[in-house]
Amino acid sequence: ILRSLKQAMNPDAFPSYNEILSGLCSSTRLIIDDVGAGTAGTDFAYKVLEEIIVERYAGNLLTAITTNCDYLKLPERVVDRFQDRVKARVIFNSAKSFRQLDEKERKLLVRKDEEMLLHSKEGEKGGKR
């Protein structure tokens, strides 16, 4: 997101900064992964995130963000929107990062995911009779 917005600051850029930002603020669903990761935790990044979240909140649009950071370090207006008990849910995942698992743990986790996917597909077939 940030790279696209920074490139779109060029006056000749297509799409323009405002077109990209407008799309992010108005799309039906938006998932932003790894908020605050690496160099993305800059003032510019947080101002953009805040603008997107505030607009989407006002429009009652589905928005999900993931972060490994303390979410209370996010901009106050973003945290406030996600703490609204009527419109929002904050879910804490205390599981280890998949990248930090050893090979045996990864294989076990992948096998469980495959089994869950298989069972959900079987359930879908059963419901379509």
C-alpha cells in the first residue's frame, strides 16, 4: 500500500494518490497485513492507516488488520475504531509465528489445516443435496 501511494505522489502517476487512497477507503472489504512491520511503522504510514480506518469506519466497511506490534502503539483514532464494541472485534493470537516453528511443528500444522479444509468441503457437498 505504502509503496503504491508513494509512487503515486508523482504528478504523472497513474493511478493517482487520491485514486488509490479512495479505493482503499471505499472497497467492500480490506485486509491490511503486518501493520507496523519493518519500515512501515513510520509517521507517514500511520497517518495513511488512520485516514483509511477512519473513513472505512464511518462507512461501516469490513476492515481487518494484522500486526505483531502492541496495538496500543497504533494511532489513537485507529485503536478507538477497533475498540467500538458494536462495530469491531480485537482478536489476540498468541500462537507462535509459523516462521518460528521447526519443521515437525510446521508439518503438523499444515496437516491439521488440510484436514479442516477437507472437512469443510465435505460439509459443503453434504449441504447441497
